[in-house]
Amino acid sequence: MLAAVDATLAASRRCFFVTPGLDGGASARLVEPFDKEPGYTFWILTSASSRKVAELRRGDLRMSLAFQDDGETAFVTLVGTAELIVGRGRLDARWKPSFEQYFENGLDDPDAMYIRFTSERIELWNGARGITPERVGTRSAILVREEDRWTVLCPGSAIADAARPQSDNS
């Protein structure tokens, strides 16, 4: 299943960044993660004065990234937590010259910051690879992080069912 997750992420240059909104609803905006670490951790350049940062600074750092691949009729939603990264010393290691189109003063711009997103749960639906529920469209396959591995929580297909250990009593 993780191969299907990786394929969807690779096909999606941008994704929706979703936070609990200031008005109680959900807020979604399109972003382009610029770096990915193992375990589905992403880095996003943003403005410290943005609405998304204001929503995260309220104390609830839970958020989601949602990716779509029309070619495989697929989506992946990553649910996890954000870490706000500020200060020139913390920005320098990942700074790219292309970021200066957004922040004229580069690393010295006090509005420049990163969000480091760490996934805790993956929701997946992929029609081309058969990762769909028995009744198409009624639920997704769900994987959860357990230390350094992903475990199927909610089977969404025969593939997900096959990935789960079977009881000797079956």
C-alpha cells in the first residue's frame, strides 16, 4: 500500500494544506512542499503572517495534507502535526535561492518561516491499483504510524485485507 501512497505523492506537485479554521470550519489552501523526509514528513515554506500560521498558533498543531492523482483516480490524505520553524539559523539549512521570489530579503526576512509536517495517519483510495472499499467510494484504506512502521487500521480493499495478519482461528 505504501507504494500506492508514494505513487500518488510523486504525481502531485502540490497539495491541499488543511487546518482547523479560525471560524470553526476547515481551512484549505494549495501549497507546494519543497522537501520530504522518510516517514512522510514534509517541509513547507510559508509566511509567518499567513492565515495558516495564525490557525496553527492557536495551539492546535493538528493538520492534514491532501494529494490527488487524477491519472490513477487516487487520493492520499496525510493527517499529523505541524512544527513551526522560525529564525535564520533554523531556516538556513533548507533555504533555496528560488525562495527569494517570495521573501525579498531572503533568510533575513522576518516573515519567512517553515512548517515541518509529520504524518501520523494515512488515508488512501486508489482506483487504478484496486485500493478501494467493497462498495466503491464508501471509505478509504487507513494506515497508522506505530513507531517506525505503518499498520493497516481500516481495510479498504482486498489488498488491505491481505496485508493484515490472519488469525489461526479463521
